[in-house]
Amino acid sequence: MSEQQKTRIYFTGQCEGLPELRDALGEHEDIEVVGSSDHVAQATGVLAGGHLDCIVHGTRLESFPATEVAAIREQTRSPIVIVASGHATGLLEEALEAEVADVLLLPQLVENVVFTIRKAAHAKRGVPTVTRSQLGRVVTVFSPKGGTGKTVTASNLAAALAKQGRKTLLLDLDLQFGDAAIVMGLEPDKTVYDLVVAPGELDIEKLAGYTAKHPSGLDVLPAPLRPEDAELVTESKITRLLEVARECYETIVVDTSPFFHGPMLATLDRTDELLIVCGLDVPTLKNVRLALQTLELLSFPASRIKFVLNRANTKVGLSKREVESALKVTMAAEVPSDRAVPVSVNRGTPAVLSDPGSDFSKSLYALAKTLVPVEQKKKQRKRLLARA
């Protein structure tokens, strides 16, 4: 089983038999044990960071550990499986009415535990009959410093994907000052704010009613028009939005703000590929290095990160080799500085559409082709055609 298909779990708490269970699951091919903490307070960064499919919480109490579960719930919406020693039968009845996925009394066969964990993880996703590889992929474009060309990269990448025939959504989650709609030349009537505050359950049909249609075939869900509206686009709303979008799009390109705040953490929780846009300047390199440290603390898988060197051909005293050496990473793509870019931004037409022969556009089309494996693309197309 590949790394992306493994169920990622984190252990909290203590109980008799928990260390042995942790060791056994750590060797299981279907499970990836991200880490463990005896106390929830020691794990707040990992729990809040997302990408945990299940929390396995051990308790020595004979009654339901309501305080411990509440502490976990303050940090994550991931499902919780409680494990306790065999004599703690008193917590079973209370747990049935609480916000936990299941309760296991140790000792248990490892395969029984694995089944329970995977069942809880699938319930979290809300799509028990659809595997991760069949869902649309979330490609998040991020830079920990403004001015690196993040929005231009995200917008042109989304347009390139749509031009290549992929059903694509550009989602602007730079919630206070998002410019994706401007770059695309759109003046939308509705934004992500209008979508999340509208009454009723968010589903595919409702999402379709709030997206702006670009002539290229790309759908765009713009950022709120006013900075104060960003507060109502909560983490839970973003999580639900991405879940619905993955059901009806092959690719969702997310433009983000340069901060690790709640909306960004919620986005990371559903991100399949994280594109970090780097520049040829020391302040950006410093911020990227700090961002990588934060992502490591959040247990975000390094295998899902790609680095994009923007304005790679500018002569400013730093080279690609020096950037890679400083960050200890390899650039997946180099995007050149090109006059076509500012011209296209001012005209409100992505360069990949207005000037597809430019060096900038060629690099974005090449990057777009690397994002979705051919086999996965075929599966997505088959699913989308079946839905139509």
C-alpha cells in the first residue's frame, strides 16, 4: 500500500497495553503511526495541523473520559477511537452518546483494531465507497511571504489545467485580500463568503450556483469582497467545501494567504499536493525555511510538497543551486520572469491563455502536466462521466 493510502493515526493518553498496540500498529502495512503523546496538551500542534485520519486515545479511567475527549476536540475534528484496559467496561454505554467513533477494550487482535481505525477514518471523510485516488486532487499554492507571485502562479496553473481538459476549480482562500478573480478578469457577484453563510447544507448543486464561470472552462470561487467577511469562512466550512469540491472536480487549485492560521490548517488537512512558491531573495528563503519547520511540526508529509522557483531567470545575486542548497530541497519547477505576466495581469487574462507561447506559459503548462498521474486522471474522468 502506498504512503498516501495509509491511514495516518496519532496516539494520545495512556492505558495498560497501549504501548504494545502502538508498536504493533507501527509495523502494519495499512497504518502510519505519526507519533504519540501521553498528554493531549503536548500534541496540540500535530492535532491542529490536520492530515491525521484518526486519533487513538488511551484512558485509565473506568468511566467516559469526557475532559480528555473535549481537549482533543478543541484541536481537531479527526475521529477518535478510545482504547482502555479490559476491566473498563463502564465507559462503553456513555461513549455511545459521545462524539467518539468507537471504543476498544484491550487486549484485541491487531486486525480488529486496524478495521476499527479504518472504519472511523472513512466515516470522517464521508465517502466510504470512494477511495482517495478516485477523489479530485487538492493542489494548494502557498508562500510564507507576500510578493512571490503566488496568486499569479495559482491562477495560471488552474487555467492551464482547465485548458488541458481537466474539470478544475480555482478556490481563493486568501480570505482578506484575495486577488484571484482580478487576475482572471472576473467581477463576480458571489464569493466563498456568500456560499458559506447561505442557508442549507452545502452540496454539489449548491457549490455550482456560487462559482463564477471563466471562458476557459475554469470555475472560480473568489475570496470575500470585504476583509471583515473572512471571519465567517471558518475552518469547518472550508473542510466541508473541499470535501464537496473533491466530489465534482478533478483538480481544486487553492490560493492561500501567507499564514499558518485556522483556514490554512483546514486546507492542509485536505491537501494532496502543496506547491511552495520560492523567490530569489534572502527574506523569502528565511520564511520558507521556517514554513518547512512548521510543516514538519504539523506532520505534513514531505512527499506531498513540491517547490516552485519563481522568476528563476532574474540576475539578483542568488542562483537556483544556492536556493536548493540553503533549503536542502530540489525545485520541481522553474518559472521564468516574463513580460507577458504583468501585461496579462493588467489585462485580466491569464498569460497561459493570452500568450501560451511565452516562456512563462510553457513552464506553467509543464507544471500542470506533472500534477495528476495519467492513471488517476482516467479514473477521475470515468467517475465524473458516470455522474453526468
